[in-house]
Amino acid sequence: MHASSARSLTGIAIAGIISGAVVATAIGHEHRLSADSHGHSSQRTAKRTISPDEEAFITQSNAAMSKMMAEMAAGPSGDIDRDFVAMMIPHHQGAIDMAAAVLRFGRNEQIRRLAQEIIVTQQQEIAAMRLAIGDPPHSVGGSPAEPASP
């Protein structure tokens, strides 16, 4: 493998790790809130209550991130193009799985539209990458864009 190819693959992997860390940090951040005797919020004591939908969203998003990071860690095969696709498909599938979670639990219509667009475009890009390396556009056993089960 050429040094520039190794650097490119490392750069892609690092970008995935960084984006994963940012999302995980945002999802895992806990706001500490409590109410005084007048019902005003304070940031000093108890944790805020997490709704069942938020809990399910966090669980599904974390599962998608963990699966994506594990699958992106595939070692080099000797074929740079296949290695790129092998890392990018889990990255795209992770985006699809997280977008599906926000469609299940999110309420903001603008975010929901973005999530729908992410699912469609990432599915198209997965199919295009597979075709580019001579693989069928869908994996054996189903569509590559089926969101992970909760």
C-alpha cells in the first residue's frame, strides 16, 4: 500500500471517529435541573428526567454508532477501492440508522425532512459504491439500507 493511500484511509477513519465522538458527546450530555420552591429551574442538583422516547432514541443512536465504528475498523484488503467502500458503507449505514431513529422519535419537521433525505441519499450512495466495485447494489439477505433493529 502506498503511503498516500494509507494516509487517506487513516484520514477517513479519523473523520469517522471524530464525528462519532461529537455525536456521542451530544447525546450523552446530561442537563442538571431542579426546581426551587417557586418552580424555577436551577442547574445545581438533580438530573433532568429523560422521557421514554429520548431514552429509546439515545439507545438506538448509540447502537448505530457502535455498530458503525466496529464495521469501519476492517483491515486493509490490498484493494484500495474495496477498502474505501468497506469503510464508507458502514459510515453511510450508521447515518441511515440514526436518521431512522430521529424519524421514530423526533418532533421537528425540518429535522425529520433532513432525516428522510439522509436515508434516501445514503441508500443511493451505498448502491453506487457497491456497483462501482462490481458488487450487487444490495447485500445478500436484504437491503443495505434497512435500519438496525431497536
